[in-house]
Amino acid sequence: MAPPMSANGFLDALRAEGVQVVEVGDWRTHNRNHKGPWGPVHGVMIHHTVTRDSARTVELCRTGHAELPGPLCHGVITKDGTVHLVGYGRANHAGLGDDDVLRAVIAEKRLPPENEVNTDGNRHFYGFECENLGDGEDPWPEAQLDAIVRAATAVCRHHGWTERSVIGHLEWQPGKVDPRGFSMAWLRDRVEEHLKA
């Protein structure tokens, strides 16, 4: 059980891991905390946006849309490898997911197949939206993949978590496919390598 780091601590952790960060507006206080608690936190969730155009993607993730108000994550990782901080606190990114998956994340064990939606993930996960069409063909530039690895590593290093605390949306909620274009096993291997450095 871990309380979320402070917004400044989050920023410092990302920068210490070598992440290029852009602060967007009132990100430190832009959240959905009035809808429920933020924390305890147990992991990092990775998504793809199904969008193109970095500026439009960042704005969408900051403000949300009619069906889902923003912020839609904590950080948006654009194609150039920049992490745009758009919110901090409870964010509309994870939704309901599988309590068995959450228990495995907490225990840092192999994830079971997700098969139900009975647990509030927005409370328990840091979320990074990654700019990509999610069609399996849109490329993932090396700078962006490196930033995804470093951002996930930063959060894990701060909390003393292993790479098993990093999951994809597709591992949390039935029917989700994100992120598509790289495997979560690959990402966790890269995070593990960085945590040893």
C-alpha cells in the first residue's frame, strides 16, 4: 500500500529518470478527486490514444470529451518522446477492471487473464497515454518507446516497485487492446533493465 507521491515528487522522479517533461497548465491540481479517492497506488498503466497530432492529443487528454471528462491520464507521451503532464490525482484512464489483476499487481506476480470489471482502477494506477493510432501499423519511434520505459521506471523506482507493477490497459479490462504495437512483456523487460541501472 503506497500513498501517491506529491505532484512535485512526480515531476522530480520523471526528470531524474531522464524524461523530457512539459508542464501543461494547472496540471498539479487538475484531477477528478471529487469523484472518489486517489490512492493507495499500486502500479502504472500504459495506454495508446487512437489519435494523431501531438498538440490535439495533449489537449484531448487534458480536457477529455462529452462522455469522459479530463484529465484522461497523468502524462501524455508524444511521438517525440516528450511527457506532457496534464493532470495529477484521480484521472479517467483505467476505469473498472479485474480485482484479481489488481491483487497480482500488488503482490508483483504474473498477471491472471482479465475477465471481469469490478474494481476502480482510476484510484490505484498512474496512467500514461501514448500518442499512437493503435492500429498495429502506426510506428512507435524509439524516442517515444524510451520515454515510456523511463516514465514507468521513474514511478516504480520512487515506490520501490518492480517491473511487475507496470501493466497495459489490455491486461486490466476485458475488451481493451491498448497498447498495441509492442508487448507488455517487452516493456517490463526494459523497465527491469533500467531499474538495475
